Amino acid sequence: MAVESKQTPQRSKLGEDWLATIIGLALVAIIALGFIGSGPQKASLLAPAGTEKTVEARAIGGWSVSAKIGGEAISIAGLITRLEDGMTYMLACEDGTITASPATAGDSIQKGYAGIHLVNHCDAEVSIAYRIDSAIPWPIFGIFG
Amino acid sequence: MSETSLSKHDYTGVFIGAAIVIVLTLLVAELDLAVSNFFKDQGVSKNPLEYPLIAVIIGLLANAGLRIIGLFERVRPAIRTELFLKVGLVLLGARISIGDLMANGAGGLIQALIMVTSVFFFTWWLAGKFNLPPTLKAVMASAVSICGVSAAIAAAGAVIAKKEEVTYITALVILTAIPLMVVTPWIAQAIDLDDTVAGAWFGGNIDTTAAVVGAGTIHGDKAQEIATVVKLAQNVLIGVVSFALALYFALVVEKDQGQRPSPMMIWNRFPKFVVGFVLVSALASADIFTSAHVSEMQAVSQWAFALAFVCIGIDFSPGALKQMGRGPIIVYIAATIFNTILALIAAGIIFGVLDLGR
């Protein structure tokens, strides 16, 4: 058995195991400490006609908001996409339109969160979804999508 | 492989290789979305062509292309299948609670002990019937019974096998693992196998950890979790088997060479990334991470696995198979069939009848 044709891969094997562990734990730390954002978030409200609903959402910026009245997509007038800690944001549906009011200090909202309160005076069901997408989406460019 | 000293020329190859792997992985993500949307439009909710398969196919095509243009050997140091896979596994720990890990890990360890012992000695015995050299027998039996390429490399170090033997076994591992990654989830679905049993079957049966994760991914989230834990339970036996092999070769096969293995070899061969996996799992179980963070970690883990699957395809070396003749191929395939059937029985009893998993 020729010596030069033999291998002793022990050293590189050890290095790779520890390297993978360190990279993996570093990525976990980066994500957990919030260096790449809050992670994907979602808060949604569904208020039948004539009702009110409240939901809490993380007090952070970058929310994208979609709204529907009776299944029809509609934009919200005066919408705020940065939610402040401990504040409550009022949304009201009247005469087929949804309007956002200035934020007020909220009661009994857990730390780090903001309240979203929806009052539905419209004749149809209103649904509102606050969403933040993953910082590292699976498809990035959407070239084939 | 990739940590040998690199000249400036080699660094260029590594850079090109890394760029190729990244671009191909982005392509896999895009294709996966497009394929998934296509099936949704046809009324098929679950994509039958999950991303591990797309990634391996893309990798194999790149493999052929790189060989044709003569870049294959130059970019090969950047093809780090095991590294990407292990990074992904550490992150996957966030999704698996320590309770599930203990429960499934216990069942997985029992299954691993049965599988590793039975498959190792069956392969060793059969290889003896075909008069394969002792070092090739050791590398092959370790690969097919424990965890494919990692085990082959560890065993090669323990018995001082030839480099060509490791290359050859690596090619066989990939050649059998890719079809198994696709076929076993399909069989599991066809015979309506419980997700837990299916996961334990993939974990006990498919040689290489990347393909185990791939089969689990194709079958579903639960199967992926169980398959991973069961495979990791099998992985931790690498050190013990390497030590036993080194001892056997030192005392019996090459007794005149005066080498004596130390028990430290067990720790040296232990897959260290399992420590990271368990640590992340423990942190997740202690509610250190929010669900949003776990979701983000899953996304990163998925990217790491996609990189690994692309690398599997690129790293396949069909040329290595021609060098050794039919004997080792027959032994390896027979051992794989034995492994597949035994793993199904063991998983059915341990995770089905005895319900040792969750």
C-alpha cells in the first residue's frame, strides 16, 4: 500500500465540524439579537359589520398593510406603518372607506407592542392585515414567479 | 479536501466555485417557487418536486457543464456539501424542542445501534465474500451503516485507507442516496406510512445526512424533524465505530505497524455540530427566541440545505466508479437494499409499534 496514496483526513474533518457549528451559532445569534430585523410578523383583524376589534402588533416599523371591505381590496387613508410602543392606532370604516386616526396612548398593552383598534360602521365585513415579510425570503428576485 | 494549502491560483478557483454554487442556489429558489406555482395552478396543493430534487438536478447539470469546460477540479474546493449541511442542521435545532429531541433521540439511538451494528457486519461479511481489501471493507461498511461520506472519511482516517477508496465510496454514496431521497418519500406516501415512522425510516436508511434531510423535506415537516434527529443519533456513533475500527486494524490487520488508537479518537471523530444543534434546540425550548426568529432561522436553514443539495450534484464523480470494478458496486447495492428493508422494519417497530418517538 503506497504511503503517498493514503490520506489522513482527521484534521480537516474536525475543522469543518467546528466551523459549521460556529457559523450556525453566529447566524442564530445574529437573528435572535435582531440584527437582520424582527423576523416575519403578522397581525390581522376581522370585524363583521357594526363591530369593533383590537389586536396587538410588535412596535416596529416597516409594516405593510392590506385592507378589504366585503372582500374588495381598499386603501387606508392616513395609514401609519411605524407602530410605537404602548400606543393604540384607531382605524374606522365609514361609508365604504377606511380612515386611520392619530395614535393615542393605549391601556394594558404589553411592552414592546402597539394596539390596533378597528371600528366597523360599514355594512360589510372588514379585514385588515399588518404584515412584515421574512428578511431572508426563499425566492429573492421573483424572476420566474 | 478544501483545507489543504491553497495557492493564489486555487483561491481564484474557490471564488469561482463559490459564486457558481450561490448563483445556482438562487436559481433553485426561483425554480422551486415557479414549480410550486405551476402545480398550484393545476390544483395540486403540495409540490411533488420539492427543492432538494431540483437542487440536485441543477447540481448534476452544473457538474456535467464544469467537466466539459474543464473547470471541475478547479472549483471543487468550494463544493462544501457537508459544511453547508451542518450549518443548516445547527439552525434546524431551533425548530425541534429539547423534549422531542430527547424522546425521538432515545428511539433514534436504539434504532441507530440496531442499524449500525447489523448493516456494518452484513456489509463487512458480504465484502469479505467478494474479497474486497480490508480498508475498502471498513470504509464501505461505515458509509452504508452510519452516515455516508462523513463516516467514510472518518473510517478512512481510522484504518488509513487509500484516497481512491474514499473517492469511490463517496461516488457510490451519492449514486444511491439521490434515488433513495426521491423514492423513499414516494413509497412512504404510497403505503400510507405514518410521518414519524417515515422520518425514522429515512433517517435510518439513507446513507448521507443531506439526502436524509432532503427525503424528510419532500415528505413533510414532521418527517424532516424525525429523520434529522434519527440521523444525528446515528451520526454520533461515528466516533465509536472509528475507534473500534482503528483498534481492530492496529491489533489484527496491521499488528506489526505498532500504531495504537487512543480513546480520544471517539471524541475526535464525534460530529461536533451536534453540540450546536442541541444547544440551539435547548435555547428554543427555553423560549429565548420568538416565533418570528424561529421562522427566520428556518429560512436560513433552508438556504443552507439548498446550497448543500446543489453541492451534492456538483460533487458527484461517476469516473471514480469505473476504477474499482463490479464487485464493490454489487456489495454496496446489496448492503443498501438490506439497510433499506431493515430500517423500515426497525422504524416500524420502534417508532410505530413501541411508539418511542412523538
